[in-house]
Amino acid sequence: KYDLQLWAAGTCFPLRFELAIREYDDAEKLRQALVTALGGLSKNDGITLGMRKRRGYGAVTVADWRVREWNLKEPVELLDWLENGAVSITAQDSLENALGAALPTDARDSFTIEATFALDGSLLIRSEGRSADNGPDAVHLKARKADGVNVASVLSGTSLAGVLRARACKILKTLGDKDAKAHIDAIFGADMTDRPAQPWASRLNVTEQVISKVREDFVQNRVSIDRFTGGALDTALFNEQPVFGDKDSRLTMTLHLRQPEDAEIGLLLLLLK
């Protein structure tokens, strides 16, 4: 129904930021504000890029920092700024070392659940299709790791968020909440099928997670069911390749809710159960 263009994990690209400090500015406050803003690029729950940022896409981190100061009143330094920028500067491993200022304490109000599960049975989230002409018709979703080479089976944030939203709606309706839809939209974002006049983003971050220690080499052969007769549909054979877990398989689910209310925390705990 739609296409997505993605950058693979491990993609590297440069970003350049410039802070102009004039004579009448408070240099210390501006420098601290810049450190606070750029600090979001060094945190897992900080700045994300692109679309579906609350569903695990667009996570970035800085490999190294390069910082240099120029006095643009001096012609020599002005020419050096135009020609070289900060490329020739020695890289620093942290923003604090590069700018000489400490990151402020995180005072944001949030609620986080991190739960680790064993995969009991099989799991199949369909990927883009078969990997070869003679491969299975449906293969579990895989994603490239940050090293840019290896791939691993994953639980996508979009799939998990959809399951959680449907279950949360069922829980609230079971409890007799007359405003269940409004409360769900307040957490998971506006339901775009209703075409709201002012859409808003989700306050719940659901990240993509790698499923470890699972079997990926089993293929299940199946037949399609004829909805009219209830029997097997002739010549309609297909096969699937899910992942299978056991007692050693592990799957971690991380939910991060911004500005939570007590009732919303309780709903997340019910979802966890």
C-alpha cells in the first residue's frame, strides 16, 4: 500500500552546527544551551530523525565531536573558517570534553518499562518477501545491525505498538471507560483514519528490539483454506519461515511514556501483564 525509504543501521554522515556569539551576548549561557541541545544526539531517548520516530526509527548517536572557535573579526581566522571548518580538529569522544561544559540534569517527567521475555513458540512478522526464487513465501522480519554487516531477527516497534494499542482499547472498554478512544489517542497519538483537524504525535516510545538465541532455519508448509467449503484450497500451497524460541531465547520490550498520568501508568502495567 505504501513504500518506505530507509537508511540501514550503521550509516554514517556528517552534521555541522555553528553558534554565532556576538559581543553583547552572554557567551556562557549560549554555550550551555548548545550543549543541552546537542546532548540529545548522545542519548537513546533524545533526538531522532525522520518519520515514525516514536516507533524505533531514526535513532542516531554521535561517533565523535570536533569543536573549534574562530574570531571572525580577524581575516586569517575568517578565511580558515571558510576553507577548513572543523575538519582538521582532533576528535573528542564526548560533548563535555569537546565544549568544556557539563550536560544538565535530566528533569523530564517520564515512565519507562523494560521487560525481558523468553520466546515461547514461534513468531512471524512478515518481511518484504522471499529472499530467493526458491525461498519461503513469508520470512520473519530482519534488520541490519549497527555494524552494517550482520542481520538479526527483530520485533519491530510498529508491530508492537499496534498490538498494544488494540489491547489497551479492549482493556479500557472492559473497564467501562466511556472515553476510551480519547484516552488511547492521548497516549498513542491521533487515529489518522478519523482525519482529525489537528493530528498529534504519540507520547509512547516503542523501540525496535533484537530477538536473540532463536532458530531461524525451520520452514512450515501450509495450505490455504477455502472460506466457502472450509476445506483445503486446491493448488494454493505456501510456506513460512518464522523464528522459534526456547528457554534460552530472549526478547526485551522497552516502553517509554512522556509526561505520564497515574491512570496511564496503570494502563501500561496492565498491558505488560
